[in-house]
Amino acid sequence: MLKLLRSYFFWTYERGSLHYDVMVTLILVFIFFSPHFINYKDQPVPVATHANDLIVRPLGTSGNAQEFLYQIRGGQLVDTSSDAATRASLLQIVQPIAGEVQLKRYQVVRDDRGKVISYDVWVLR
């Protein structure tokens, strides 16, 4: 019995043999059926597919207002010459979708080369 388990562990059987087929079948069963029983805690990351798409995530409540995180692509902003202009441009994009909101803060997301990818915008509604 120990020799059989050692042979399975070190994969010593020839291709096409009964034991080889059993090992391959067990591996495939594990691959296809384990996600139904084991929570791997992997979730797809939402990605805006169109240049005008926004990603909105509710963050809960802050005081008596609801807080949301908007992810806006970098190319959508009209004016980023100053902080006030950036805030105004962000509000110009968010308010037609969310209505009257208060911009809490924003963060610029850059790639490895320093290019602006998107803006994360926290708003209260």
C-alpha cells in the first residue's frame, strides 16, 4: 500500500496506464468541483470597458449621508490644471449620474510610468 501511494505521489506510472488515468481523473475532478465546495475568496475586479464608463461602489454611511466611491477614467476630465479645477471636473462627471453630491476627497491612480489611469472619488450623498 505504501509503495502504491509513493508511486502516486511521485507520478511514476506510464502514460496510458490505469493508475495514470486515475491520477489525471482525480486532478480534473478537483479542478472542476472544488470551487463549488471551497471558497477561494476570489472575485472578479470590475473594469470600466468603455471610455465613459464609471465604476460605483457603495461604502456605507457617514453620519446621515451615504458614501460612495466612483472610479473615473483619467481621460474623461476636462480640466486638471489645479485642485479646484480637478474637483469641478470630477463633480461635472459624477453629478449627472448621482445627483447632488458633496465631494469628500479624490485620489489620482497612476501606472508604473506615472501616467494617470483613473481617479478614485469619494462622495457623500
